[in-house]
Amino acid sequence: MRNFRRALCSVLAVLVCFSLITAVIVFPYYAWGTYPYQDAKVRKDMAGQFDLLVSSASQGLRAIDPRALDDALGCTSYDLGAPLQTMYGRYLFLKEELDRNPVKTVILELSYDALSRSYNDYGREGSIYQLGRSDNLGLWVEYFFRQVPPADWAHLLYDTMNRGVHTWRQLLAGELSVPKHYETHGFWPGLESTPMPGPENYEKDYHTEALSTVPQEDNLYWLDMCLSLCRERGVRVVMIATPLSEYMLWSTSGFDEILATHRAVSEKWGVPFYDFNLKKDKLERYPEETAYFDQHHLCEASARDFPYDLAEVLMAEKPDALFYGSYEEALHARYQAP
């Protein structure tokens, strides 16, 4: 019996030491280095001020500058977006902020892969971003054990410790700045524009790529939970899809099938859905030469323009008149042969 207790104490001592060493290694990464817009402290310090929240993955994060949105709508907004964020991750952040802010409106961004994305798509990378944006231990533990499969725990730990060592090196070299960007409200500026392939490529590359169009049941469930949460709180919800490169819309199939899924959710919950890839003046507002960082994301300058287009739609008497009915209709109506 005495030997068993001694062995148990030894095991516990090893686990405690390992946990402490791990915590020391990864702390700077989760405190400052997870991504430039790591923001748990900002959201906590500014709690009680926000009446509009943006819930998104990277497309919405890069498309909506809250400063411009505040000017366009006369609100105080915050962008909760994170790269590769799951619907469950969105739900956790949304609930946390609804609990401590007088939110009246939620802009829920649905990108082309928002519902089809699986753990194989977001994996450890998305989980690290999600965990890094929270300093709430309860939410951290809840997300970790629900979203990260046990088979990946060791990989996630190894990946995170590598990042922790890198952050320590930056910190000791004086190269790391603590990202407390109170003025940007979750938005991280800095994406420069990159010219997209021109119209001469549209017909040649038409539907040479394909999107996954089958929604994951887990994503549909947590999207419903987000919408249910907002309904319970009396919060207005507007669902949107942000602009993608026109070349991507031509070269990739599956957008209309995804549009049908998003519209079905919209009809089920009675909330509006506006897909800005169907906007009739999309090419004028977002030129292929200057509007995009890559095929999936707007650049910084466009992220200052998009909130005004969003405000125009929200305040329009007949917003549907500003959009085409489908991707195929929009592409061919906007197409000008070179």
C-alpha cells in the first residue's frame, strides 16, 4: 500500500511539473502571440459598450472594419471573427459578449465554407486561434474537450509549445508587441491589395475547381443555436456573405448550391440573408485590380468601404432589388468580354 501511494505521488508530481513547465512555455503565445488581433483583454475592458456584434470567420473579419461600420450605422460594433472559426466557436464568443453587452444587432457572416467546414479543414490551426482569443478558462476547457478529438491532443500540445518557444524568442529579442488594439474593435488592418486574374481567364477557367456543398450537421446545429440565442435575447440578426473575387466565382462551382442552403436557413428563422457576391454593382464597388488581398478576402481599403454598402442595404426600402437572384445570373449579367 505504501509503495502504491509513493508511486501515485510520484506520478502526480511529474504531472504537476509537466503542467507548470508547459504553462510557462505557452503563456506568452496565448497571452500575446496567438495572432495579431488577440483581444480577450480588449473585449473585457470594453464590456458594456457594444450594441452590434459581427460573428464571422476570416472572410467577415477581413471585410468589415468596425470603425467604418460605426460611422455608417451610428453604432458601437465589435468584430468577433477568427480564422477557421467553427460555428461552435462562434456560439461561445457570441454568448459571452451577449451576456455583457447591450447588443441590439448581430451581423452573422456565412462564407462559402461556413457550414461545410469540418475538423479536417480547420484542425489544430483553427483551434489554436479560437483558444487564443479567450481568457475564460471555462470556455477554453469547454471548447477543447468538445472540438478537439483526443487523438489530436498531443499534436495540439506539440504545435502550441513550438509556437510558445517562438514567442519567447521574440519576447526576449524585443521583437514582440502586445496587441491591445482598442481602437480597431477586433479588426486587424494591413492587408494590401493584389490584382486578381482578369476576364480573359473567366471562360477558360470556368468551374475548374469545386466547393464542398454538403453542410456538416454539427455546423447546422450550432448555427441554429446562435440564432436561437439571439431570438431569446431579442437581438436582431442579419446574415450576409461578403464579396469574393469575381475570378473565384467563375472558376469554382457549387456557389448556387451553397446559396440555397443559406437561404433555407434564412427562411427557417425568418432572418434576412444578403449575399454581396450577387450585388449588381459588385464590380464597380470592388474592382478586381484593387479590392482584394486574395481570392477569398477583401483588402484593408475595401474593408473600409464594405460597411457603407452593408448599411445601404440595411436601410434600403427594397434591398432585394439591389441583388441578382443567383450566381449564374450575376456572373453572366456582369460579364464583359475582353
